[in-house]
Amino acid sequence: MFGWVEIYTSLHYEKAEERRRLLEEKGFRCKLKAKAGARFSPGGETRPVALSRDRFASSRTVYKLYVKKESVEDASALLRG
């Protein structure tokens, strides 16, 4: 997605949707995308399960929240605060 930057990743739809609503209420343009069959790590790395060498990997859906590039700093600060 040209011009969009990922600022939040979660395994839980409800948490991702809550963050999306918060940002939209504050006037940020954002998109929530789901990626099925991805492996999630706390650092935010996702990759397809088929490429994982981790025998404990499971096919889970990862929810990613994106904002416009020019809003990244303000949106990230709002989510941290």
C-alpha cells in the first residue's frame, strides 16, 4: 500500500479494531488488514507459516493497522499514550 505505514499488529481482532476506532475518532485515516496463516512475534515480524522453520508455528490471523505516512508519529504517540 503506497503511502501507508503499519503502526500496530495484533493477534486479536477486538484489540486491533479498538485501536482503529480510537485513531479514527481523533481524525486519523487508517486501514485494518488481516493476514491469515501468519506467524507473529512480539517484535511485530510476521511471515507465512509455510516459510517458518518453527515446529510450534500455527496458522493464525494477524491484524495490522496502517495509517498514512504523514501521520505515523502522531498516531503512534496516541497509541502509546
